[in-house]
Amino acid sequence: RACIAGNQIDVVVNCAAFTAVDKAEDNEELCRKLNEEAPGILARAAQAYGAAMIQVSTDYVFDGTAHIPYKEDCMPCPNSVYGFTKLGGEKEVMQNCEKAMVIRTAWLYSIYGNNFVKTMIRLGKEREKLSVVFDQIGTPTYAGDLAKAIMIIIDNKTFIPGIYNFSNEGVCSWYDFTKAIHRIAGIRTCEVLPIEGSEYPAKATRPFYSVMNKKKIKETYSVSIPYWENSLVKCINLLMK
């Protein structure tokens, strides 16, 4: 509250979360504090001083059993601690701030921090073979594109509260994603093998289908969304520098 009041904050964008999906299964209390309680605190603080709030959420609020892209009005049905707590965070934000927006995204990566793209490049250089899940489908999302979309929303004269979906355009599996990463990064010494999700040891259940419909955000804010592989090229070029 002191930060928002003292700096005359207009918009709070919450990018923070407990995102270690498997670890969340054994750390439910901490995961709930970070993903649910903290966003609620931010939302109440924003509301107290008339600020807007944008909460970044996830495809994990769904169980991934659909066969057509998820729309914003689809009924959430998480099946992991991470998914349940992120859904709880959405509700906390929407209930406690009049000017609140939730942006659901998926398969996020960038040149910063730990993420799938950087891990696959590292493993591709270290190993001769790599097994990657082929039966989980979604859309990789470059964080730079998400950030640009958020800035378009902030700069827009009209802030329209609600839930929005954002990911890059197109669809692929984790296997296809890895093959593209290696091809673009020039890695040719590692054989990538497709495996079923059931063969990959994971404590938390992953959605098999995480494709989202982005029509709402594109029409409401005239957001132009790049194809996932074009953005991947941009990110890997930056990493190579």
C-alpha cells in the first residue's frame, strides 16, 4: 500500500508466481501463499488507491482434456496444486479489484531465467540422445511478445477488466518444440526421440491439450500475435549473442 500510494502507481502487473509444477505438489502451503494470497493482497492495495491490476495466469487452470482451443468463458478444471492455486489467484484478483484483468498464458520462455528453451539447448549440446514428450500439445509463448501485449493494454485509453488469453499463434508438441529449438540453434549432434507423457516421470499431472483461443484480446486491444516459431527464432538469436 505504501509503495502504490507513495509512487502514485496506476497499474500493478503481477508476474510473480510459484511455477515449479512438480515441487508445488509437496509445497502446497507456500504455493498457495505466492499464487493465491499474495495476488489478493496486491489487488486490495490497488483497489485502495484506484489502480488497475493485471494478473498473469496459466493454462493449468484447465485439465487439458478439451479438443478445441480454450476460450475465456470455459469452466476452469485444474488437476494440480499449481493449477488450483493459480485459479485461486485469479479469483482473489477479480474479487478484490474493480479494474482487474487476468491474462492466461502457456509454455512461457525468454532469454532470462530458467526455461524449456534454454534447458533444451544445454541438453542438446551435452547429450547424444534426448527423449521428449510428443502427446502434450500447446503453444510456446515468448515472454517478449506477452510483455508487448501487456504494454499495449496499459497504453490503451480504455481498460476493459476481465479474463483474456494470450500465447503465440500456432500449435505444437513438446517434441516438435524441441526439434525446432535444436534446428534454429544449429544443434545437430543430439537425436531427439518422442515419448508418451506416461513415460516421463512427473509428480503433477500435465494438461494434454493447452491450446487457447486468443480472439478476445486481439479484437479488444488490436493485439497482433506472432507465430510461435518466428518468435523462437528471435529469442534464440538473442541468446546466441
